[in-house]
Amino acid sequence: MERITPSTVTLHGHSFSYLDTGTGPAVLFIHGILGSQRQWGRLIDRLDDTTRVIVPDLFGHGESDKPAGDYSLGSHAGTLRDLLDRIGIERVTLVGHSLGGGIAMQFFYLFPERVDRLVLVSSGGLGREVSPWLRSATLPGADQVLSLAASGWVLTRAGAVGRTLGRMGWRPGADTTAIWFGFSSLGDRASRQAFLKTTRAVIDVGGQSISAHDHLTDTTPPPTLIVWGSKDRMIPPHHAIQAQASVPGSRVELFDGAGHFPHLDDPVRFADLLEEFILSTEQDEGG
């Protein structure tokens, strides 16, 4: 894939990084906690022939600034609305992974006239259960523990262990690779604080603290596709069925054997599925 240079724009006084490529109906990809633009990279060259692909780094992530501010779902949704205004896009298909799914649903709740479709990938906000390691980020003292765990000394030695295992034939899966890359980005204090604020905005010690079900039944949702990995250990797959019950007419696609990142486990299938979903709903609208 040809390397696409990200663009930057100043939003709310801070630098915000995003990719913008292709022509056609606009699709906005929203990553999850510890994610970035790179998690959608293998999809871009499969999609930008038929769609305009917008891939931001949320504030607190990737190449965007890490301000000391609001990291709630509503704040992220407002920032994305401002980005779309700045680059002249009126309506989008939202594709949100994990935290990004919660942001996508919040965006639709706040700005329904801007949303053509929702694609929720291993989405947050659809049930209480979530991985214990994310719940641990809400505990007192988590910032001190994280500072030690993400220190250069620890990361260097953990990387050396990984390379040794690799020489012995071990190959990390998509979940391990994505989580490790995200965790290794927490070496500076601003990134750690942004991670903790983002996590604590949606999770408490008992699990996910915000539920979209309270709002889904009060609105008429756009065409909605729900994608999940059958072996997701971060957010359990049965949340997809709960979501389908709350969103009449929604469609669920389970990626057998995939984990929390089905779009990384099988990017070809995911890209084909997304293209087919956009095309089929365009036909429905036209009919």
C-alpha cells in the first residue's frame, strides 16, 4: 500500500491528525482506546476507489495532541463533527471499533442528520462486561502502576522477550500485536493521562459505565451493521445479540475465530462486507 501522508487541522486549539483519501460516499473510521489511524491501514487501499475514507487519530491518541481536557464520548463526537465541518463533509457512514463504536453511537444521538449508516465493530456501550485489565485502569494508583509498566526499561525487555519467542516460531495474533503497539505508545505522561481519562470516562471498576441501550430505543436508527469476533476476550460477543435486539433491522456478522479486532484478523472480508453493506443500503434508499 502506498503511504498516505496524514493531514493536520487545528481543532479547539490543538493539532488533530487525520487521513483523507478517495472519492465517493464518505466513510469515517473511529478507532478504540490505544488505537490510531494505523489500525485501519490495510483497509484504505481496498476502499478508497469507491468511497472517501476519513481516518482520524482521536485526541489523546496517535499523532493528535494529548490535551488535558474532556475525553468523554460526547467530546470526541463533537470533535469529529467539527472535523467534518472543516473538510466540507455533510453526511457519513460511521465505522467505530470498541470505544469508537460508543463514539459513533453518541455521534448519531447528537447529530442524527449527519449519519447515513452505523457500523459497530466489537463496540463498547452495549453491555456491562469488559476486560479486567481495562477495569483496573479505574483503580486508585493506576497511573503510578502504568508509569512503571510502560517505562522504557520494561518495554525494551518485553520487546526482547517477544523477539526471542519469534525466533522460536511464535507469531502474535492481531489482538496481541494491536494491544502491544497501543501499550508501547504510553511512554510519555501526556499519553498515559489521556488513556486514563478516556478509559475512566466509559468504564468503572465494575465494567462499562455507559450504555447505549438507553438511547437506541428512543431513536430511529440508520441502517446498522454489527461486526464481532467470536473469540473476543475484551468485550464478549453476546453484546452483538443484545445490540441487535435494541436496533430493529440491524444486521450481525460474526467473524469465526477472530478476536477483538476482526478488521485486522480478516481485513479482506471486512472490506468486502463494508462495501456490500454500503451498496445494499444505497439500493434500499433508492428503492
